Amino acid sequence: MRILIDKESNEPFYIQIFEQIRRQILSGELLPGYRLPPERKFAQSLGVNRSTILNAYRELKAEGLVGSRVGAGTVVLSDIQGDSDPQNEAQEPIWNQIFSQYSNGFDSFFVKELLTLASRKDVISFATGIAAPESGPIEAFEGIEQELLEKKDFRALFHTPTEGFTTLREALCGLMRRRGVYCRYEDVILLSGSQQGIDIISRVILDPGDIVVVEEPSFFPAIQAFKATGARVIGVPIDDKGMKIDVLEQLLHRYRPKLIYTMPTYQNPSGVDMGLERRRRIIELANTYKVLIMEDDAYGELCYEGHQLPILKSMDNNGYVIYLSTFSKNVYAGLRLGWMVAHKRIIKRVAAAKQIIDLHSSSLSQWIIERFITNGGLEAHMIKVCREYKLKRDVMLDALSKYAPSDLIWNTPKGGYYIWCKLPQGVSASELVSKAAERKVVFVPGTSFFTSDQGDDHIRLNFTYAPVKDIKPGISRLCEAIKDLAQNKVSSEAYIDMEINPIV
């Protein structure tokens, strides 16, 4: 529906709107059953008062052109055209018959609402899993325009091979050598973020009914990606040394899964670092049971104390480990660039699937990152960002020590992004979301990270995104919300006890 308002005309705005809609209805441009925009939304889009729209709709109703229906708003009536058959009215598609079973596997509404709330300037966010904007290496972009124009190196604006620039893949081989992995560029493919790697591997490896084993809790988009393929997802509990290998071995023996998904280094959401012996043992099990491992190493370079343990891929001699990493967590999330290292046969299948999805990852992002690696900027940046994030982690830990109730339990991650908290008994994470939002603080409740109905007693706090100055007040507000819920719980239980055992 097209409406134009002539603000120079002496004719009232509502008459202009009424006449244009009337003309479109009588001409058949607006079909019977067409739903007119809600008054408030329509008024905002036209830059007029809501009363103007109400008056225009009132005129249309007076002529019998439109009517109001419960649940449908204001709609064009069918009897204008002399056709009162409701089956001929314009209707929305039957959505539940349109969307695929694959798409039914996704449910991001709750998290999307949290992220929308977190983007508000008056809200302190411990929810977003992204790098702090101010810690990004702006120097990586310096001179790009001039270099493109003066050197006429237009690779950054052209198509690349689906696998990515060969020179960048070779540079990544250099990064992998420092992580103990000796690979060739043919073993590497660039991705539009490591999350794309999870999705593509799900498509090329899994069939409906296949079994995937994940840590529990685990990265929730990975759980959704696996379930969307029709795979069955089974969780293995973790402790302070990572995935419980004895439980994993029982599951491997009983179910013979097709894939193990793990974040062994500074896991999301728990921040746990898998112990060295468990890392060795999971590789042994992969070889014994002939099962692939997807190693998601999004946070591995963000080490704040101690030393980095060897990645699983560095222990893999037979091609069972599919390694994923990303520049989103330590450079800029908006670059949307990650990479995969795997057996050549897997890379070939992944490239074929990626070619259908997006042809190749951003040429400009690849070009920026290649420059940043080869000129030594990335290495210097990682030293800086680890120093900054360690400071933020310590500020949050100090704030928790100062403000948290005595029965709130949390860990001290040696790296990564997250602190994993166990709430006091009786305090629900899903209820805490609303209570904390009233105080303009957001986080992600633990229920998002489990394969089944668990996690309502845990919350995940991101310490990298919020400015240092906001961390203490944010934790203070959050802890006030926790104490309020705990107190309300005690008061409610006391009241119930009085009802059951009245004092006489």
C-alpha cells in the first residue's frame, strides 16, 4: 500500500490518507481481506499523529470499505466487489505448512530478546558473547583505502576461491604451527565465522537419526545445528577438568555416535579448561571407536594465567579431529571470519557445501586479516587484549566476592570470556532474568546451554564486553536481584509453613 502526503496542500492529512486508500480499494489494488497497518505503526511511518490515522480509518468504515475484526485489526471488506465468499478473501500463507522441518529445529527467540535488550545504552550487558568494541585493533584497518588505490591491489574486492586466499591459508598454517599442528594450505578453509563451520559439518557429516555427543553444558547454537539435521544429541556432564571421559566412553560403547563436539579450551559457557590427560584420552577413544571430534577453539588464544595446553588437533595423527577457530573473539566480530583445519577429504566436502551457501567468505575481511597476520599486528594485539580481558575478569571476580550472597558459587576461568555461576538454592535463572532486567542488567540463563530441561540453577556472565567502569555496578545490581529472589523465596516458604502449621 502506497500513501503519499502532500504537506503543502490545504487538504487535511486524514482526508488525503482516506482518499488514497479508498482509491486503491475500489481499483482492486487492495484485495478483500487485506489488513491495513496498525494505527500507531502507520502514523509513525507517515510522520503524523495517531488521531490522523484513526480519522482516516473512521471515514473508510463509514463508507463500508473496511471493518475491524478481532485479532486481525482493520481489514478491507469483501462485499465491495460484490463477492461475500470469505474463501476469496486475501489471507496470509499457512506458515506451519511452509517452513521446513530443518528450520523447526531453531529457537533463538529468547536469546535474541536478550541481545536486543543488551544493545541498549542504558543496560549493562553480561550476556553478549562478543569482544569489547574498544579493544578491537583499529590499526588493522589503517591505510587500507590508500593501499587499495595506490597499489591497485584489488584482490580485496574480487571473488576468491571458496576455500579462501591461498596466501591467507598459508599464513594460517603458520599460526597452526605455533599451536603444534603441521598442516598444508590444502587442509585449511576460510569460513564466515567458526559457527558456519559447525553448521556445514552438521550438513555434510550427519544424517537424521545419527548421534552427536556434546559437553553439557555446551554452546547452544551448536546444539541447535545438530538437532536441525535430525540428529540425536546426547550430553556428557563436565567438571572442573572438562568432559567426564568415563561417561563419554560408556556412551561411545553403547551408542557408537558419529561425532563428538567439544570446546576443550576455556569452554563456553563454563570457562573450564580440559585437563591434559583427558585430552589425550579423548583422542585415544576417537581412534578406538572411529568417531570424529569437532574441536571448537574459539577462545584458545585468550589465556590469562598459566600456560596453554596442547589443542586436540595437535595430538591427532589420523584425521579424526576437525579443528575450528575464529577471529571474531579476538579481533572484530563484524569481520565474520573463521577457519577450519581438517583432513583433505573433509575440506573438499565442506568447500562444496560452502559454495552453495555463500560462495566464499568476505574477500575484504580475508585481505585485512592477512595483512594483520603478516605484518605482526595480530601477535602484538593478542598480548594487549589478553592483558585487558584479564583485568576485566579480575574486576568481575572482585565484585562477586564483594556483593554476592554467600551461597552463590562461581569459578575462576584461566582464559576465555565467561564466568559460570551456580545460583543459591531455590533461585531460578529464568525468574532472575526479569528481576535483573528491572535493574538494567542482562545475562544468559543456564537453560540455554543444555540438551534437556536443565540449567535453571546456573547463569553465564561475560566479562569482556562491558566497560570496566560498568562491571562493579552491574554485578552489584545483579546480586541485589539474586538476594531479592532468595528473600522472596524464604518469605513465601515461611508463609506456606504458617498456613500448614498455624500457631494456635
